[in-house]
Amino acid sequence: MRYTLRLRHLRHALAENQIHALLVTNLFNIRYLCGFSGTSAALLVTEDGAFFFSDGRYSQQAREEVEGARIVIGQSNLLDAVAAHLKQRACSRHNWRLGFEADYLTVSSRKHLVSKQPSGIRLAETHGVVENARIIKDPDEISLMRRAAKVGAGLVYEATKAVKSGKNEVEVAADMEYAARKAGADAMSFSTIVAGGSRSARPHARASKTAIPSGSFVVCDFGVILAGYCSDRTRTLFKGRLNAAARDIYNAVLEAQLAGIEAVKPGVAAEDVDAACRKVLQSKGLAKYFTHSTGHGVGLEIHEAPRLAAGQKLFLQPGMVVTVEPGVYIPGKWGVRIEDMVLVTAKGHEVLAPDSKELIAL
């Protein structure tokens, strides 16, 4: 990973905002900047260096993972360690501005930091400084995400076997997650969604011990984490004998998804991808049943910027990875969702780990 380059770009962004250093406390941002994957850390990025703080539990892991930053292992509160480091470096000249991630540092932690910091330092709120860089994936990240998407794609086969054998939702999800681990996944991106019958009309239904009834859709939404990077995919199966109504609603959602994917290209506003999906469903009289946004960015987190939704003016750029996942949910009856991860390329788009989306009846 290109940690040194990422830190250099961050310093340029800080300089443009007249910030002399940034205290990074969001663990995903810390991993992005220096590679650490543990659960307790802080990273101080200054004009001339970077300093990683953690405790004795992570001393060995930090030595193995952290790149581009000096490692400081202590026993005290992380913010105390940061404040002590600032005092040692005499970072107290007049109006020395220390940025902090306002969306992640709690009110009590901010008060604690103020009480411990050297005089002469002024705290400055920052929003999205690292996240803005994370929107554009570099070649290393894209390679990992392709691999994660490929591992995730293979789980559809496990779902079809499990549904066909008569297993309930939790059992289907368990088979998929076990297969993911065997295929090399570090973890699941989120709790696997398996929802059959009328429960398929719940966009974020949790897998339950409910039996999957015949004559119904089964929505399977799943993803894996590989070397820290997430995948996300949804496929909808049908259990039992297909009927015309089921085929029509599935084909409508598929047509909407394909229209959304086709709209993904550099220079297109995020809201226009959403509009492309909704236009198709509107023509089928189904738009009112599409109750969530069309998609979101994916990376170290399962939900990142950009968001593909009405009112989102951000223009797509090469290197962004987004989901396109329209759905139709008819309360008390059934639901359908189809989702793929799509990379914005210089000339258009690339679906990561494409496969057949023909409706499978079991």
C-alpha cells in the first residue's frame, strides 16, 4: 500500500487549510494512512512526520503493520500520550493549529485533550479530510476489491444449495459465511441478509430462524472483507415454481439495475445514476416500492462516499467504487434487490466480478 504517498497528500490538504497537524482517531482512517488494523490507536500527522500511538497490547502488531509513522507505545490514555508528545516537541508556538476529526472525537475526549494540550495550541475541527482522499481508490486498493468481489460472488452457489435443501434463513446465511471463510475471507462485511417470503420486502431484514416458504423470493445480501477491503453483492433467488408476476417484477428490477450501471461513468452526477434506476421502475409502476438510495461507495468501510441518491451532486471520477442496487419491496408480499459493485474507469465503468443475473428458481 502507498502509505507514504497518502501521508504526503494529507499534508498538502492540511497546508491548504492552514492546519499544522491532524490528530486522526477514526480507525479506518488510521488504517488507510499507515496500515494498522487494531482497535486502539491514534495517529498524529504533522508537517514533517507522523506518529502512531497505541498501548502494549499492540506493540508487536504495530511493528508488523505500521508504515510511514514512528511508533509510540505507552500505558496511558491515548490522548495523554499525544499531549505529552506535543509538549516534548515544543509544539506551542503562537496559533499552532491542531486539527481533529470532529465526526469521531467525542465531546468528553475533546475536553480531555484541551485540558492536557500545551498552551499556544488551538484545536481546529476538520470534516472528511481523510475520507475525501479515500473516495478515489488506488490500483492496490482496486486489486484487493476485485479479489474480495470474486470471493463474494462465489457465495451465491452456497445460497442456492442451502435454499434448495430446505434450510431456514439463519442456516443459509451460516453456510454462506462458512464458505466465505474457507475461501480466504477475513470476515463478513456485515451480517449476511437472507430473507424469504414476505420478509424479503424488508430491505435490511436480519436472517432469522424462519423457514423459507415455497412460491417466494429469497433476498441474499452479503459481502466479505479481504485484507481490510469490503465487497457487497445482492442476489435474489426464487423458491418454488416461477409465475409470471414473479418474473415480471424481477425483470423490472434487473432492467433498472442495468440502466443504473450503464449510467456510471466519469463526470456523471451521483444523483443521475439514481435517477436512471428510478426512471425504469417508474415506467413499470413500481417506483413507489423503491424505498432506499440506489447505492453507496465501498472500501475499507461497507458504506462510504459517494452516495448515489437524489440530491447528490458529486460527480463520479475514475477510481471510485460504488454499488448499484435498486430494489422493489411490496409490503406483506415480497421483495427483490439486485446489486453489484461498479468501478468508475477513465472511459466508463467496470462491474467487479460480473456473473449471470438470470433469475434462479429452486
